[in-house]
Amino acid sequence: MSVKQRTWALLAVCALLLALTACGQNAGKTAKTGSAASGPNTAEKPRDVKIVLDWSPNTNHTGLYVAKEQGYYKEEGLNVDIVLPGAGGADAMVASGEVPFGVSVQENVTQGRIQGVPLVSIAAVIQHNTSGFAAPADKGIKTPKDFEGKAYGGWGSPVEEAVMKSIMDQSGADVGKVKFVNMGEADYFTAVKRDIDFAWIFYAWTGIEAELRGEPLDMQYVKDYSEQLDYYTPVIVTNEKTISDDPELVKAFMRATSKGYRYAIEHPEESAEMLLKAVPDLDKDLVVASQKWLSPKYQEDAARWGEQKKEVWQNYSDWMQKFGLLEKPLDTDKAFTNEFLPES
């Protein structure tokens, strides 16, 4: 799974706004259906709830599948269906009220809110950014300075060049000397053998796959060059209407989800098996290896899983505004909340 598949495209803002206009009359239907669970072991009929993924299932999502398999959602009176995004994308589905919960990334929430899209991040799946620029070791790309004269495979977003410029500037390198190539739908391993030298990836998936293939990478993690680029990716989101109309649903969902991720932190191999049970088409070796690498990073140095810091949201939005990616400052207090995370 590449960053290409998960990073906000400018057209997505328009899609979200169109979805909000078209679906506005339906917003909140999910939130108003039935009554929220008041706590564990409710005697009421389980309430049907959906969460939409940002992409195909992978180890970023393991805690959701664990919570479902272990019965944590059922304990909260919820029957949770984990679904794939439709044509409009996960963010549009959540923002419009088609589903109450989804998986997104901080950059999507940031750009969306600037455009009036009512997404709210309610948990950070991983505490620190695990993405970066990766190149096969034989390409000789050891530092951002080495990006000069090389072909970068991307998807044409202004964010890519801005991130690359911000880290190349630190070593006196010129982003103008990088050749930008649109990868289209080509996967990383095909593209680096064909027409590019490096690309932006998430190490937990593509990097681990490279290890299993015996194809070593040189990885430049973007967070290592700027604390402003150590943003939350991915995050779990809801919309403002669900929060205002049905806060007990959000609390119940997050109690169970938190338990799922805490279990995955403590039991990576067992959790990998639960993900594989739910999605048997995934490569078992990749899932198990990825889970072992990623589980310690879910919570890492945070006081609890899911915790988000205001400075992380402020730092990244300041960076985006500096590089002309935001037209106005972000109201960070409305973009995220820790309100629905259980205390322990």
C-alpha cells in the first residue's frame, strides 16, 4: 500500500463537498437509527454500525478486526460491519453521514476542514508517521541530496513536491532537479524496475514486503527531517453530526476499538491471524511480519492508544500553510478530539 493510495487529492475536496450537498438530507441517518449502547453486555438488540476503511484491509486496521472477532463490539451492543470505500472515498462517506465512522489521515481531515467538510478525528491509529521516500538499495539514494537527477514515482499531488522540497532544502539540494513521474496504478516493485528510482511508501507494508522479497531499501522517513511532518496517519474519523446527535454511540464504538488495538499491541501474532481469518486473500507472511513490526508503534510513547496532541495538528497545518497547501489557518480544536477515548 503506497502513500499514493492514501493521500488527499485536490479533487477529493470537491467530491466531498458534492457528497455533502447531495447527501445532506440523509446526513445523520445512521446516527439516529436505534439507540446507543449504554455500556457492556447491553440486553438490547445489537445496533448495526459501519466503519469504512481508507483502502484495502491491512495491518493499520487490525484493531478493528480484533474488536469484531473478540466480541468487543458485541459487548457494547454493536454489530459492526467493516466495509471498503465506495467510489466517492471513505472521507465522503463519513462526512455525508452515509456511515458514522471511517479510517482517514490527518492531511485529509486538515484540507477537508478548511473547505468546510465536517470530519473530526477521534483517534490516532499510529502515534508517529511511518511513511517516507524509499529506493532500492542499488539506486544509491542514501540522503535527500541524492534525489537530484533521479526519477520519483508519484501521483501528481502538490503535497509530494512540498514535502520533498522541505527535506531537500535542509541539505542544500534542489527539488527542481528531480524528475516527477506519474506511477498511475503501477505497484512500487514494478515501477522501480521500470521507470522510477524512488517513491513514497509506508514501511509497515511496502517496506516489510521488500524485506520478505529480499529486496533491501534505503528509506528516508519524512518525520526524521521535520517534526512538522510527524503527523497522524492513519486516524479514525467521524462527523460533527454524529458527535452532536449520538455521543454515546461514539463512546461505545471507541471503547471497543481501543480494546481491539490494545490487544493487537500485546498479541501481534494472534491479531495477525484474526486479520487473516477475516481477509483470507492477504499474504500470510506479509501480514504476520507487518503486524510484528507495527504493533509496538500503535501506542508507542503515548499515554494510551489513540491519543492525539494539539501540537501535532498545529505543526502540520502550519507546515501546509507555509507551503501554500492551505488557504487559511486550521482551527485545530475542531479537527480532533480525545473526548471519546477510554481513560485506560
